[in-house]
Amino acid sequence: MLAMQSPDDVAAAVGRNVRALRQQRRMTIDALAAASGVSRGTVIQIETARGNPSIGTLVALAAALRVGVASLVDGDGAPRVVVRRAAEAATLWSSAAGSSAVFRIGTDPPDVVELWDWTLQPGDGFDGEAHPMGTVEVLTVRSGRLDLRVGTAAHELDAGDTVMFQAHAPHRYAGGGDEPVRFVMVVLQPGDAGLVPPTSIAEAQP
């Protein structure tokens, strides 16, 4: 049987987690205090483990940090591991030609990282609208040929080629050659680029 955490252990875990989450979200102590309705002095006391916050304070801080209360009181310092099985991946775009974009996994805001698995049939393509300034896409072609256009610049990528580009301009992926092209794409959108892209693949029309 696992021993229950002592009040001091709970205070230390809450302080550590609140501080880490606040920094991940690039919030100052004043900003967290304003968003949660908790006084600045109380936030400082909590982060320095100088007191056990009430349930109401925990709920308010959790809401402001966009997590559950469990994330604040978790005393386990082990790295978080999220496994998404193949059957759990979601196809968020497909075309009549048989092309598809599968969303494999991603993180929550403020710093968004997304992993996509694309297949484009020969001659088929997808037009991506401009993302917020600061967004970067990284693509690796697994098989076939990819015709990529970023703004007005065109690039032809073969199997094994990798490209990284700033995605704040309209861009297009298209299947070149006579066979389907498959590529893996990572989207990196820092918190200061905006929490939500103007047009996501899920919202785009085939």
C-alpha cells in the first residue's frame, strides 16, 4: 500500500507544479493572479510551498492554468508519457482521390507541437492557409515525390528529402510523379504565435 502524502509533500508538489505550469504558459505571477482571482501574495506563498491552499484556490488556479486539479497535486516527478495507438489516430482530411491527412499526436497550448502523417495521390493536393507568424513546419518525404509551394517559391522533394519552412504564408502540398507521395509533418506553433491557427486541417474543405 502506498503511503499518503504528508501536508508538506502536498504543498511542495503544488508549488512545484503551479510554478512549472505558469512558466510553460509564459505567465507572470501577476498574470496568474489576475486570471485566477487569487492574490499575488497567495500565488507566491503557494509556489514557495509556504502554505496549503484551499480547495477553492486550487480549483481557481487549475482553471487559470487550463489543467485539472490532479495536475496541481500530483507529486510524481516522473516524465509524462502519452502513447497513442495506431487505431486511435484520427483522419482529419481526405479527398475523393484517396488522399488523407492523419493526425497522430499533439500537445496542448500554449506551445503546440503536432505530428501528421500525409498521403497524397498523384496530381492531388492540399492548400494550407497561412498560420500565425512564428509557426514552423518540418516535413520528411517517406516515399514518392512531393511538390511543395510556400508563398511563391516551389520545391520538388524526393523520398528521403526533408524541408523546414516558416508557415505564415499560404502553402500547398501536392503529389508529384506517378505514385502516391507519403510524408510525415511536424507543426511547431509557439504560444506567442497565437493559441489557435486561423484555419486547421479539420476545418478545411477537400
